[in-house]
Amino acid sequence: MRIIVDAMGGDNAPQAPVQGALQAIKEYGVEVVLVGRGEDILEALKKEGVGELPQGLSITHADQVVEMCDNPATAFKEKKDSSLTVGLNLLKCGEGDAFVSAGSTGALLSGATLLIKRIKGIRRAAMAPVVPTGGGGAVLVDCGATAEGTPEFLLQFSFMGSYYAERVLGRPEPKVGLLNIGTEPSKGTALQKETYKLLQRAKEEGRINFVGNVEAREAVEGAVDVIVADGYSGNIFLKTVEGAGLFLTREMKKMFTTSLKTKIAALLMKDGLRKFKKLLDSNEVGGTALVGLAKPVIKAHGSSNGYAIKNAIRQAVEFSRSGIIEDITENMGYMRLPVRPAAADEGEG
């Protein structure tokens, strides 16, 4: 298994990608191709005490870097020798099994859509992070790739999220819920109402395990394995969960450091607190899968450290081996809107 990593993407590049690559090679036995400025990558390796390239690690030189201030829609075209563009082209040409980048989300999505391309029939690729819930995590699809959705987009997101939950999270017959302001079928905007009908039909046909609308509170409590949303609502949901996690962690830290008694209590609860912190730590997940593309692409968080990049590489390996792309391709016929019969006099005149 060979994973291509954008060595120049993210706030902590190239050190974090280098660290993550070294850890992944050691722990997972994968090959990693670091794409970026060769001299910078070699310097980062020296800081890790590595003088010569270890077995399983290679470097592909790319002079340019896509910056966060670059236009995301055109950056990969304007900077054809950037680590992001070169890395995507390597994936396109079969030089690796998956691509990982902590760089610009917009540029990655635009570049992957035009270079790697979507699976035939998929209307939009979606970002599908695994968010922490009381049920051990749920796939949120979409979380921002497409702000304005259509019922057909959300129908396809539902199938793709279901395959991801089953194949990667190991959830047999994953429960799929449509994010809404209430559980009744009549709730929501026209988008949610029409999507509900499509998902209900897919359930009746035995295609997905749709359990109905789900409110944000129940979703966080673990009511479903897949949370389906348009990118606008999904992004708000994701940022709220992340913000709540940071708030709770900060407040608990204050609470357990106010006095000698609370410090002793914190010491006694050390293992439990560590597990709680790990549950809310995005570095544990590693990244967000871009589902609907013809090849695996993982978007790591811009602030990723080496540990997070290592986990993003692990996620890329799992995605590549999962068979999700094959599932989507084989079931594409069930993921389209039903064709309405033309009127008897249509086209006559």
C-alpha cells in the first residue's frame, strides 16, 4: 500500500507530514511518498534524526506551495508544480493508492474533483468526517463541500455515508438519519421534506437503514451511525460539536485545578479524563474522507501534528482497502432520482 502525502500542506508543514510519514511506515508497514520541496523535506527529516531515507519512504519534488490565501478554485491550476497538484496527479496516474493533505480544503476539493474526478453518476463529492457521539462516533455527510444541496445530492450522501460506516467503522446495517429540526416527516424546509421521501423509498427497497429525521441533540447522543445533511447545516453541526468539546475540556481543566481537593480528584480520575479528552480529540481521527471521488482522498486538519498525519494515513489505508468506491459504483442505479414519464403530447407541436 502506497500513500501519497502533501508534505507542504498545513500549518505545521513540512515537519508534521514528515513525522506522520515516519510513524505510519513503522506502525502500518505502508510506503509513503512525500511530495514537496525536497530540500525542506530532507531538513525536516534531519530534525527527526533521519539522515538517509528509510525503507518505504520516497520524495517527489514539487517547487510550489498552495497557500491558504490562494484562490481555492484555481490554485491547483495556477500552481501546477505545487505539492497538492503534483500529489493529485500522482494518484491519478496510479503512482499511489490514496492521497493525504492538510492544505487548503477548497483547493483540495477543486483539484480532486477535476483531476481525480467523481465516480460516474455522483453529482457532488462530500466531506464525511467521523464526529464523536455517544454511540462511538457517526459519519457526518456532508460537512461543507457543497453548501446548497438538492434532494438527489442528499440521497447520494446517504448511500455513501452508509457504505463508509459499514466498511470503515464496522457498523452492520448502519442507522441513517436526516439532520432536521424535528423528527416528524413534515419538519424542515422543502429540501428535507423531499429528501425524506427519497430516503424512505430507499429504506422500503431495502437499500439503506433509514431511521427518519434526527435532531442534533439525539445525533450527538448516538441515535444514528450516519448523519445526513447539506453542507451548510452539516458544517454548523460539526463546528458546534467541536466548539462544545473545546469548551467542556477547558472548563473541566479549570474545575480540576482550583484546589488541592480537585487536583487529587483529577489524579484519581486520570484514566477516565484521558479517555474523555481522546474522544474529543480530532487528531485521533486524523482526517476527513472525500467520498464520491474515483480514488481515495483524505483531508487532514490544517493544524495537524505528526500524530494526526499518521492517523490520516491510517484512515487513507482503511479507505483504500474498504471497497467503498466499488460499492458506490455498483449501486449507482439506486442513487438517482426516479425518471418521471413524459407527458403524452411532450415534444409534439
